[in-house]
Amino acid sequence: MKRNLVGAALIGAALIVGGTGIASAAPAGCTASGAVCLYRDDDYRGGQVTLSGTTTGITHLSSYGFNDQADSYYNNSTKDAAWYTDANYAGRRVCMHSTSGNHSFSFQDSDEASSTRKLSSASSC
């Protein structure tokens, strides 16, 4: 009986972790190691802007026709990244933790990103 309770607790813990919004695998278009991707629509769809492994930031998403357009992200990097509500990394900062994703921004965050960049470490946020 005790073993069954431990197994049930582990399954319950896995379900809780699975519900945090952390993506389990990089979505199509963001599979390159070190990439950070912002997507136009929920569920990593609708076109994207990508910070490749060598690109560290975009000061004006408007230069890519992507200002105030993002609704999901995936960070396929071992470092944190962030997007900002204003150009030049100004305004409110929203963290994108390393090797994680958010398939659907909150109402407050939807269509608010104006600049984005990679941060210096996995503990920068």
C-alpha cells in the first residue's frame, strides 16, 4: 500500500509540473540550439521572429514587422531571455526562462513585445 501511495504522489507531482506552461520539446521553427523565438499567435504559430544562436537582441521588433504582435514564445537556449514592452529594451520586462516556452500569453502580455534580447545567464530573471 505504501508503495502505491508513493507512486501516486510521483504521478501527481509530474502532472503539476506538466501544467506550468513549460514546453517539453522545441516547436517547429525553433529547434536550433540557442534560438529564442517569438510567435505571432498562440501555440507557437502564425510566423515568428528568431534570435539565432549568434543574435543577441533586436532593439526594434518593428524592423521585422513584428512590433506588438507576439502571443507565444519558446527559449531553446541555456540562458534566460526577455522581451520588453518598448523599443531599446525599455518598458516592462517579461522573462523567458532558459529551455522553456509559453504557448499563450496572458491578456496583459498579448501583443505587447517591442524588443527582445538574450540575457547573460540561466539565472538572470
